[in-house]
Amino acid sequence: MLIGDVARHSGVSPRMLRHYDALGLVRPTGRTVGGYREYSAEDVRRVFHVESLRSLGLSLKQIGRALEDPAFTPSALVGDLIRWTEDRLEREQELLERLRAIDASAPAGWQDVLRIVELMQGLDSTSAARRQQTVLARPEGVSVPAELLAGAVLAELDPNVAGALRWALARSGDDGVSALAAGMRSEDVDIRRRAVLAIAEMSEAPGVTAVLADALGDPDSTVRRHAALALGRHGVTATVPTLVGMVVEGSNDVEAAEVLATLSQDFGCADRIMTALVDELAAPSADCATRIRLTQALVEQPGTAAQDVLRQLAHDDDRAVALVASAFVTVVDERSPEDGSDEMPEGA
């Protein structure tokens, strides 16, 4: 079979077949009377073997060793090829994300493109100070894709830079919520924690409440706590069990008590909160420190029910709890108007 026929059957150009010949990779076993290359069936088979190995990413030198050296085992080389391919795909994925970020910014000219590229380079810096400066020094009126900021938020480890990024993302509009919501589905708990903090600061954006409500069922307690604080501040009463649990555990207990006080302004929720706090006070597992935190949370509750419980606790068997409650009774009595106007109105 002449070189043109081999090229038609194999899809390998005559020029490449000549290159294979020059390298000794596929040498035709015969020549015609006129001196033209003549390939046997075995030669053609070898051409297909070469092309198959090329499709895996092997170099021509590696292919030559694979076909000629019996001691050349594929396992190590294939492992290297897998790693090289994974690295290449990661770089290409990063490039794709950069191009999408530029496209999302709807650049009007190359100056806009260059500004976005400069921003991305700043956010990719190994210096936390430069990353923070990149976020804070962004000129007014320069549009930055929210997806780009959201991705940076989910990846940022430095707390100061993360705070700046969340601030910038909250100012960028509503587009970052979907990207952050994707972070909430990550198997990496640190990414979910970063996502819920950012979402909590975008609490006015559409769709945030639903995302945070799902986060109340997250397996990680830190994620649940941040979601409960954000939702509680917006009057979501489903957060009560989590918030009371935070007081019991001593995790952001002061913030949780303040949010519970806000929720107690809803008369339908006040009794529920009081019952939960009193039940925890009476729980056999409640130690002195826990009961003191619960006592402090009662001070934040409006109405006379909390005052009555505090007066009872002023005579508690635990002297530390009794002393704290006695001090709070004095504070509550001093701040309560004599006419009892802090009490719940009739028929409410």
C-alpha cells in the first residue's frame, strides 16, 4: 500500500507519515521499483497503534519506547498522564471562569476588560493585604460581576479579606445569591460557613430567606447558628429552637438572646420562647454556667413573665445563679415603668 493509500485509510497525512518514517516510528517495510514507500498490513497496523497512543497524550518519543521496549510498563506513564490532564483541565476551567466573569460584566471596551482582569489578578494574589486593597480600592461606577466576588468569598481564608469581600458583594446587587447558594451545597464545611456568612449580609436580596431556611438543617452547628441569627433578625420564628440552643451551649449566646428578645415582640412567639428558656433552666443537664446564661437571656425578654421567673431564681439553691438573678431583678425593676406599660395589652 502506497503512502497516499495509507493516508486515506488512516487519516494520517502523508507529511506526518514521512515524519514517522524519519523518526523510525513507522518505517515502511518495502519500496516500489520507482523508490516509493510501500506499507505492509503490519505497517498500517503500527500506524493505528501510534495514533491510538497519541490520542492518550503520549509524545512520539514515549510512543516509540512503548512500542519497542518490552520493559516499558504503562502504569507509571498513565498515572503521570492522568495528573497532567487533571492539571490542564483545572487551568482550562479557571480560564473558562475568567472568561465568563468578563462576559458577565458586559464590557463596553477593552479598558473594561483590562479592569476586570486586573481585579481578578489582585484577588488571586498570595498577599492578603493586596487582595483586601483590591476589593476596597475599586473605583466607584466600575461594575464587578457578583459571581466573581462570590467565588472569591467562598475561597477566601483571611478573615479581614473575607469581610471586605462580603461588604463588596452585599453592595453589588442580588446576582451573587445563586453562586453563594451553590456554596451552601458544598461538601466542604468551611465553604458552607463562608457562604452562610455572606448570604446573611445580603439578607434583603430575593431568595436569601429560602437559602437560609435550608441552612437551618445543615449538619454543621456553625452554619445553623449563623442562619438562625440572620433569619431571627427578620422575624422568622422557626429559629427559636436553634437560638435557645445557642444560649444553652454558650455559642454566640449574647447575640442569640438579643434576637430572641426581638422575636418576643411577636406576642404569639413570646410564650413559646419563655417556655423554652424555663424548660432549659429546669433541665437536669443544665450546669451553673448554662443557667446563668439562660438567666441573662431572660433579662432581654419583655413583659412580667420573665420578671416573675427572675424573682424566683433570686432564691435559687445555686448561690451563683441566685446572685445573678437578684442583680438582674434590680435592673429590671429600675427600667420598668411604674404604670406597667411594658405589659401585654388586653386582648392582644
